[in-house]
Amino acid sequence: MVWLILILLGAIWGASYMFIKVGGAEIPPFTFVEGRALIAALALFLALRLRGETLPRTRSEWTPLIAMGIFNGVIPYTLITWGETHITSSLASILTAAMPLFTVLLAHFWTRDEQLTWAKVAGVIVGFVGVVVLFVPELRRGMQIEFWGEVAVVVAAASYAVATLVARKFLGGVSHIVASAGQLGSTAVWMLPLSLAFDHPFSLRPSLPAVASLLTLALLGTALAYVLYYWLIEHTGATRTALVTYLIPITGVMWGALALGESIGWEALAGLLLIIAGIGLVNRTAAPTRQIVVGAPVEGE
């Protein structure tokens, strides 16, 4: 049962990049992220009511949730959505997988108990070599718009890493459903004025597949995925749950190839293997920072 849910979660988060590709092609990034965050937040608010829980009431409790809404929602969701208008969903899923590498680097400077070791340094180097390999095709073409799409997704991965550290430091005793609902609600609040000001959402006429992709991403790839993620942590521990980090880019590539017909070049395969190897090296040493993520490495991550 546990392994089935772990595989299911990896498949759901991997599919998120496919849904972003389809929905983001017709719905502008600010509006797409607003819809995703708002729908997911409403679903989690309902879950809160059913569980008899309530949202925080004080400013000190809301401050880290607002920060999470920015670093785990506004920045990465928007950058990945925009990036996927110029690159494949498969490539986006691989690039986002670099998040644990950024987490290890940032934790070295921002925490006292997560210092770099030689094993971690080796993992970071191997992983970032994989990221560089992924950029090779665009560097050959002279840094056109596709190059900046890749850069946007890498910055999103770094933003997820910042969110990981915020969660570890400030959200240790907060209910997982409360934290997820609060940060997604915060994301929706931040994105609403951007959507209204730049996208003119009420004049949009997206197709049924685009709307269905947004709804599926919000309910399945965001709200339900959070619930499954924390269920796994509670029942199997953070270490085993962290295995989903390896599944997301693999399933992301599979969904992109099977559902969208995306081709996989040798650079993508090499980059994927190097990033996974780098994460493996980093995970060989204790890495609790990555294991306490609120709103996990997803798109999922």
C-alpha cells in the first residue's frame, strides 16, 4: 500500500508538468497560477473544516505561510508555467529536480546543522554538471528564448529550496493541512492583482483541454498530492517519502513522451541521470532539511 501511494504520488507530480504545458499554452501564467492556487486552496480549506482544524489567527503564525506562498507558490509556479511555454514539459521536470542541490548549498550558509561535506559537494557538482548538460542545445543556438525558459525553471527550483528552509525553521509544529492551505491561499492572494492587471482573465476563452488541465493540476497535482505526501511522511517517515524526488523527473519524462509526443535527446537523458546521481550522493548523508518540506519539491514540485 505504501509503495503504491509513493509511486502514485511520483506519477501525479510528474504529470503536473504535462498539465502545465497544456493549460499554460492558452492561459497566461499569472492567471493560470491564480486559478491553480485558488482552486487547490479552496479544496484544502474544505479538508480543514472536515478535520475540525482552523487557519492561524496571529500575524506571527501567518508570516511564514506568506513567505511560503511566495517562495513555494508565486515564484516557482509562475516561472515554471512561463518556462514551459518555451521548453518541453519533460525538460522542465528534469530541471526542477535540481531543487535538492540548491537546498544543500543554501542550508550550508543558513543553518548550523547542515554543513557541506565532501560527499555533498560531490553530489552538488555531479548534479549541476547535469544541469549544464541540459543547457548545451540552447547554448549552441545562441541563448534564444528557449534558453531563458530553462533559466526560469532553474530559478524556480532554487525558490523551492528557499521554501524548504523556511518550512524547516518556522513550520515545524504546524499541521500539514493548515500549512498547505495557508500557503496556497497566500499564493492566490498575491497572484490575483497580477492576473487582473496583466492578463485580463475575464476576456480569456481557453479551450476545454486547457481548463481541464488547470482543474486537474489544482485538485490532483496540488491539493491531493499534498495530502498524499504528508500521509506518506506520517506513515513511513520522511526518508522513504523523499524517494519521490527520484520518481518525479522520470515520470515527468514519461508523461511528456507518451501524452505529448515530446522527444528525448541524449542531452536530456544524460542530464537526468547526472542529476539523479547527484541527488543520490547528497542523500547518502543525513539531509533532514529536504525531508521536512511543506509543499514538497514539486511542481511540483
